[in-house]
Amino acid sequence: MAQLNLWQKMIRRENPSNYADKDGKLQPILGKKEMIAMGIGTVVGAGVFTMPGIVAAEYAGPAVVISFIIAALIAGLSALAYSELASAMPFAGSIYSWANVIFGEFVGWVAGWAILAEYLIALALVSSAWSSYFQGFLASFGFELPKFFQASFNLAQGTGFDLFGALAILAVGILASRGMRNIARIENWLVVGKIVVIIIFIVVGATAIQVNNWLPFIPHHQAGTHFGGMTGIIAGATQIFFSYIGFDTIAANSAEVKNPQKTMPQAIVGTLVIATALFVGVAAILTGMYPYEKFADNAEPAAWALRESGHLFTANLLSVVALVGMFSGLVALLIGGSRLVYSFSRDGLMPRRFARLDRTGLPKVATIVITIIAIVLGGIFPIGMLANLVSAGTLIAFIVAGLAVLKLRHRSDIDHSGYKMPYYPVLPILAALAAFLLLCSLNISAIFLTLGWLGLGVLVYLFYGSRHS
């Protein structure tokens, strides 16, 4: 066989039957209930307890509710695209594997590399938030870590390594290496507990609502800023969009799902509906309890609002469940990220040893790799520097997903008897276009950081991936 040149490798499309064979050793043990729990565990993580207050204070005021709905509508279009792709191609690696089959190796790599940043940064951010909550919890008992170990590197504050954040990721890594069945069972219970407490917050918080706090519902736009008016609403939607990485977390585990053609669409759409209802409910109650200005720079606005309104027990319960909920989010993120690394390595774009499965059919080496990288990122690098990248990877993946559906319909070598996105080709085009417009609305530093990360990915492909794939 003649040696392929670089361009031929870049446009070479993977045969879907090869992925089916390669992933055949992964055990299909996850059902609809487990997949919805995993999706909600990721989507309704740290964000539901922190983002409504932050986005209300910095961007949208009470109209943060609209920001969540807009983000959900755009994510919903992409969720339909993901559902069709996951139904037709239930492979590990989600958007990376799908793009590899539909567009070729290079586009697949770029899409996968973008979403890899999302997994790693989300792990770092959530572990940092978990660490802050846990340190606050311990402080109520008089325990305090040495300053150096309280947060990631910050010369001005005298911190150097986020110890509790690193330990949280390590614990999740150990759990993830023990088997999917046990993880799915734990995740189910964690998610049920989290939803129950969110509902309790909505019910209890509703008793403290003052309608005047919702007026004006859409604050006037402040010239020269991203606050108020439609500008603030759209900016708020962009900031919270990273929460919907949960769809990719579900899809990344497609190869381990029972009856994927039905289970995947139901799990993805089910996650969207439940998560959006919870986000909107919390945002509406929170901004009704206190003026949105009160939530500026507040890392735990929901618990604070309950304490201030005299519901101390519920506030403490919410803080504990926030810890549990963030931990469940870490579990889902680490599993999704490890399956993506497994997929890269399965195809030779990363060292093939990362794709080795243990005797129980788990990609343990890939799990270890993701765990180590996430510990380094979350423990050492300043979170503020990482946070700017947080929505870009998801939006890039959603653009590729919408375009991939357009091409998928013309492929006769793929079993496409399952779910199909309605109103083809209008909705797939809208899904890609909406995600692109939201990507363009990111701030300039986020765009430059994203271009830098993608540039690094191109170099990795040119100097390693293209030579070993």
C-alpha cells in the first residue's frame, strides 16, 4: 500500500465498522436512567448553585432567566443533532469519532481537541469550586488549611496549590477506575439527592420572594459594558453555555450503552429538559429573594440567600448537597474525558498505550492520564486564566455536530434507522449557525486563547498524530 501524504491523511475518513469493532470490548451496561443521571450530574453541577447569581449581578439582572432559556434553546438544537449522531454512530469519543467518520481525520482531531480543553478546564473549575465550598464547610468547625494549599497559584495572595481540589479529582479518578456499574449506581443517588434539594430551595425560597426585586425585569443597558438590555442577556447566555457540556459527556459513553439508538436520544433530550427547568427555577427564585446586586462576587449565592432570609438549616443542607452535586459533576466529566483520550489513542493520534483496556474492559490508562492533567491544571494554574476558555470548546463541538448531520444523511454505509433530527436541513443549519454566533460573542481574550489552544492541537497533529494514526 502506497504511503499516504499529509493531505490524504487529513481527509481520510474512518470506516464506521472499524470503530464498532474497536469499541466492542467496552461493556454495554448503561441504560436510560444511568445516562440521564450522568448528564444531569454534569449539567446541574456547580453552575446551578453559583451561575444564576453571578450572571444576574454581572450581566442580566432578573432577566438571567431569559439567558438560561436562550442558552437552552441553542443547546436544544445541538442536543437534537447529538441525538441523531449518537443514535447512528454509538462510538466512544462522541464528536471526535463522529467527525472522523463524516469529515475525516483532521476535522475529527480539531473537534476532539477543542472538547478536550472543555473537559480539562471544567474539571479544574468544578474542583476549585468544590474546594472553596469544602474549606468554607470546615471553617465552620474552626479548621483552616495553610495559606499555600488553599487555592491555585496566586503570588499576590500567597497561594500555590489547591490541595482539596486535587484530592477531589484524585478520589474521582480512583472511583472511575473501579468500574462503570458502581459509578452509575452512585451517580443515580447523587443526582436524586441534588434534585430534591434544588426543589426544596425553590419551595422554601418562594416564601421569601419580594416582587419588587424583579423590577425592572430587564435592566437598562449600561453603555460601554456587557450589563443590561439584550446585550446583557446574550452575554449571560454565553457565560453559562459551558454547563451544557453534559450532552457530550453522555455521548462520549455511547459505546457503553444498552440499545443506543433509543437510549441516547432519550437521555440527551431528557437531560436538557430537566436541567433547564432546574436552572430557570433557581434563577427566578434567587433574583426574587434579594436584589441582583447582592450576588456580585458571591460564590454561594443560593446558600447565602437562604441564610439571610432565616432558613439556616436549609442553607446548610444546600451547602452540603452542593459539595455532593459538584462531586457527581466531577465523576461525569472525568469519565467523559477519559473516553475521549481513549478514542484519540485508539486511532494512534495519542500514544496507543492510553487506549489499553484492563481485564474488566475499562480504559484505565486513559483515566489515569486525565486525572493527572486535571490535578495539575486545577491545582496549580490560576482559575481566572482557564475560565476564559470554558465555553469555546462546547460551541465548536456544537457547530461541527450540526454540520455533521447534514453529511450523515447522505451516507449509505451507516445504519441510520434510529432517531432523525426533524425539519432537515433547516434545524441542523440553525444549530450550527446559532452556536457560531454565540462563539463570536465571546470576549476577545477567550477568542485568542481558543485560537492558541487550537494552534497547539494542530502542531500535535502535524508532529505526532499524522505520523502514528
